[in-house]
Amino acid sequence: MSEPLTMPPVLYLPCFDYQTHRQRPQQLLYHLSLLGFNVIYCNVTQDPDHPFVVLNEHLAVCQDIHALDLERPYVMWLTHGPYVERLTDFQNSLIISDLADTTEEEFAPFAEWEDRKIQAADIVFCASQIIYESAASKHPSVHLVRNAADDLHFSTTDPSSPALLPSEKDMRLCRTTEPVIGFWGAVASWLDYPLIRMLATERPQYTFVFIGQISCGGPNNLTDLPNVHWLGDMDYEYLPRYASYFDAAIIPFEVRKVTKAANPVKMYEYMAAGLPVISTDLPEVRMQKHVRIGRSPAQFLRHLDEALLHDRSPELISSRKDAARHESWASRADFIKDRIIETFIQKYEKPL
């Protein structure tokens, strides 16, 4: 009788700290751990005095890269292109390359590693159709795995009973009888700041709240707008609380290469919170019937007004939450689990 195959732990090398972002890598790896995969997630922030922090039975955060056992095999989960150079430092049982963004425009510096990430992999996952179409001809095992939401995390959002926010200032800001329009995510160069200015100028009675780490100078050009507020980075745990004060949520992205290839995580999270969603015209957003699309600034504003009037009924809130429930990180991880297991068996199972 042959020995049963044992899956080595999944290893994610430092790219984002686990607690501060909770984006695609953290979500997928966390949900794989709930399915029984052993996962080691390496933080950028190092703390050699506490090399491993155990989050659940199968998930540990590594805070000292030197504490990793280099003598054992790993399933390498690769997102950050330059780590292709580090693969030879490890015993690679499987290599999984996860392509979350296009390597153009802001991400062009990573283009030199993109093909190497694909060629080095046993399995390739892609976050959007455009990324999938680019990679599909370069590898025999490429799979489209879009982003999603942790629907349980956001399902507690209740507009009729808003929760406490972490600061009195934010409480005063959001506890208003006028509409509160929310955004969370990276406050980056791909936001359409002229569009935001137009919306805020045309609707001075609306309060626009932006939550997220500011990585560009765009907000500096809008400081004259008294109804636009940049709250900075916020713990993931607080997002449902803020959502309970929002009347609608927006995805005001510029439409260009980097955003056309994006599958916004916030879209699913907004829906999981039950919020009406208005976005600019992005290919991955068009597939969601619950999202209003503004193909021009004027149409975006019109959709925002109409969403506030018509899209906040209990029935529509429930419908958006149901849609997000079917677009969950748990379901994405379940699909990935099957691909990993079948690939591992094909690679290592000896014929009888």
C-alpha cells in the first residue's frame, strides 16, 4: 500500500502585513487555512522576539523570516514578482502564482517578473478576465479566480442601528441627516479626482467619506471642498461599522489599463454590507447587475442621486447581500483547494 500524500504548508513571503490590509492574499490564505491547509503568512514587519503568531489551528503569521525551516518543502504562494528570484532558497513542492493586477502603468516596474512568475508556477490564478486572457496562452494551468468579500464580516451591517466608530470626530461626521457617500480602499493615483470634485461641488449637501491609506497627492487638490473627508487608513474590523452610516458607496476609478484589469474587492464588500454601489465603467464591474455604472461624470451623478432615492429598500439591500454571499472568499478558496489537490496528486502520486 502506498503512503498517503501529505501536503506541505503554504508559504507566503513578506509583501503586506497580515493585519493591516486584509486584501486578496490574506483572505484567500485565511480561508484555505479554514479548509485544513497549513499556512505560514510572513509579515513585512519583523519581530524576532515573537517569530510566530498562531491565528488558528492551521494559520500562523511569521514575524521572523529567519525562523523559517529551510530544510522542509513548501507550497509557495507567489504574488510579488521579485520573489521569483528567491524561489531557489526554498524547497518548492508546488509553486502557485496569483496574478492580481496588470503590470502596466503604476505597476509597470513589476513587468519584468510577470512571465517568470507564470513559467515558474505549477498553477496560475488570475483576478480578472483581462489578466486571465493575457496569461492563458503562456501556461497549461491558468484559472480565473475573481476577488470576493468576507460576507460574514460585513453581513452585520445594519443601517437602522449604526455602530460606534473609533473616534468622536468620525461619529460627528457620519451622524448626519444628509446622505453619506462612502469609499474604502487605496487612495491612489487611479482615483478620478476631477470626478470626485464634480460630485462634491454639485451635491454640497452630500458628505463624501474616504477611508484608506493615502499614497498620492490627489486629496491635496481637494482640500477646499468642505464636504469631502479623508479619514486615512482604518482597521478592517471597523469597516462594517462605517458602512452602517453610509447611504451609498462609490468606485470612482479612472478608466485606463490598470483599472480595466482590476476586479475591485470593495465592490463585493459594499454589496455584502447591503450598500447601493455606483462605479465608473470598468469591465469587471459591468458583470454585476447590482452596481450602477456611470459612463460619464453627469451619468455617475445621476446614478448616485437615483440610488439614494430608489436603492435602499430592504428588498434591494437583501438582494445585494445575497449576491455577495455567492461571491465569497470561502467559495473562491474552495475552488483553489480542488486545483491545488489535483495538481499535487498529479505531480507526486506514483502509479500503481
